[in-house]
Amino acid sequence: MISNASAAASANHSSGSGNLYRPFSVFSVLTLTLLAMLVAATFMWNALVLATILRVRTFHRVPHNLVASMAMSDVMVAVLVMPLSLVHELNGRRWKLGRALCQLWVSFDVLCCTASIWNVTAIALDRYWSITRHLEYTLKTRKRISNVMIALTWLLSAVISLSPLFGWGETYSEERMGCQVSREPSYTVFSTVGAFYLPLCVVLFVYWKIYRAARFRIGSRKTNTITPMAEVVEVKEASHQPQLAFRTRHATVTFQADGDSWREQKERRAALMVGILIGVFVLCWIPFFTAELAQPLCSCDMPPLWKSVFLWLGYSNSFFNPLIYTAFNKNYNSAFRNLFIRQR
């Protein structure tokens, strides 16, 4: 009788805690192995980007300070946030490390993830201004604006992350052994809007403007001819470079551009990089922040499994960021090779 009651109590405790990873199950071992590999890969890629920027002098300028800020926030996610999240998942989403460490973990979680999101936004803005206002957006102006964006990114992230420490909601529950971001409805709206929905609106607007600017450039590259006289000047096709011909006798001017200039190719790569960076950012974070905003407002709860899936999908954005940025930058590829050659 006692053993049956004990077994029932044990089963109820196990189901109530929402333990996702049962001991010695194949699913738990495989899942934890994959998450540990994600943590290690996120740290290594972002650390490699930071090491390259620090060691290569040509990277000590704009826009690489924005990339360095993004890599720094993603390294902090991998070092300060993801390992404790892995321990949290290993314990069935129960927190056994005390109130102080819970508050520290949640604060770093919000700080680093918010900074990572806003750094992506800053890079998108920098690319937008460099494409649409390249004459006004000089190196000096670009450096000043990028430094301001970096300072505002970390300041806003600190305000959002530290607010619960000053009484805006509670992050730790000793009775339920719970540790999570404050569920105070007012804080939830403030944090989700400031950390995700506002930068989401900015990056979507920026990419729409980049797309329109690219369409305008393509239209303006078509051959334009001004011919007051009836006679037209014929220009022989010579290579695939932009051509310019004048004939003063009949005042005929013909402009022709058969190929892309160096700037146009660079802008196309930048636009493609920004588009992929924004697309991956949206896919990674929108499920988590949608659930994060809906749960406190509708007083509903989500199965632990989906909470974990959405959270780690968001964390994976810190792994994809350096891959996407460096894949579209030939300078990083050559710098990586030189870095490894020197190490050998």
C-alpha cells in the first residue's frame, strides 16, 4: 500500500514538473548532445569573428565595429546564457541553483539576446544608409552614427534586462522551483516591444526601402539617349564595361551601361546579406516572442516542450549571425585562412 502510494506520488511529481528529458532515454541524450554542440559552435564562430577583427588592422573601422558588437553579444549568449539554459532543461525546467543565480541568469538572458537583436537592426540600418546615401554617408559620419547605435543598443538592453531587479515583476519561485522572465503583463509588453517588435518593424521597413532602391537602380541603368537631331551615333560594343559617347557636331549624347559597376555588385551583395540576416532573425525569434507576449496577457500556459523549442530556436540566431555575415564578405574568408595559417 505504501509502495503504491509512493509510486503514484513519484509519478505525479514527475508529470507536474514537466520533465522533458527522462533519464537514459535516447531522446534526452540526443537532444542534450545537439544542444551542447550548438552552444560550442555558437561560441567558436563568434569568437573567431572577434579574433579576426582584433588581429586584422583593416577591420578596425566601420562597419566592423557593428559586427564586433554583434559577435560580442552572441559570444555572451553562448557563454553566460546557453549553458545555464541547458542545465535548466536537464532538470526538467526546474531551477535548483537559488534565487541569486536565477536573477543573474535571467538578466543576462534578456540583456544578451536583446543586444543581439538590436545589433542586427543596427547592421541593417548601416547597410541601408550606405546604399541609399553613399555620397552623404561618409566614413567619418558612418563611424559616428555606428558608435551611437552601439551605445543605444547596449543601453536599451540594460534597461530592459535590469527592470525586474528593481521590483517590476518576479523571476524566481521557490515553491515551484521556477526561474523565468517576469510575467508581469506591463513588463511583458514593455520587454517584448523593446526587445523584438520595435526592431522587427525597423528591419522590415529598412529592407523594403533597400528593395525599392535596388529596383530603382536597375531601372536607371537602362540605356538613355538624348538626340535633338535625327541622326544617331553608333557605338561599337567593346567589352562589357559602361560606355559613354559624344558627338558634338549633331549634339547627340548616348549613355550606355552594359555591365554592373563595382559599387552595384557590392550593393547587391550587401542587400542580399541583409535580406538573409533579417529573414533568419525573424524565423528564429518570432515564435518565442509571440508566445512570450500571449501567455501573460491571456493567462494561458504552453506545454514545456514547445517552450524549450521556441527558446532554443531563438538562441540559434546567435549561431547563424556570424555565418551569414561572413559568407557574404570575401575579406573575412581570406582573413580566416590567414589566421589559421599563422596559427600553424
